Amino acid sequence: MPPPADIVKVAIEWPGAYPKLMEIDQKKPLSAIIKEVCDGWSLANHEYFALQHADSSNFYITEKNRNEIKNGTILRLTTSP
């Protein structure tokens, strides 16, 4: 049985920590996903963080482009611009 289309499996990096393998529900708001990631690393003030692609592009994930995230993508938790 194929996984739901709105669930994406990704890895998320944070400097000094082991990467987290996560399933992102594309129906959830991006702020809720960032809060979940921050809670996993016990980071306060999730509103000061953002997700970006960990490849050389370093593009930030926004509500507009989040649907472009594919299974196996590596993301990085970073401070929000």
C-alpha cells in the first residue's frame, strides 16, 4: 500500500546534533512542523527558526514552496532570516 501523498519523509539537520528522520504532513502549517522539530531538540522559541534545503541552494522552505519537498530530501533547521 503506497504512503499517503501528503506525507513526505525527510531528514532534518541541526548543528551539533544527529539528524532526525521525520515524516512531514503537508496538511499541517509549516509553523507547527518547525515547532515539532524544535521540541524534539528542546529548542525554545520555535518562531525564530526556519527550514531550508541542506544542499548548495540553501533555499528556505515557505508555505508557497513546501509542496516541492520530495521524499528523501535533507533539510536544515536554521535561524529565521
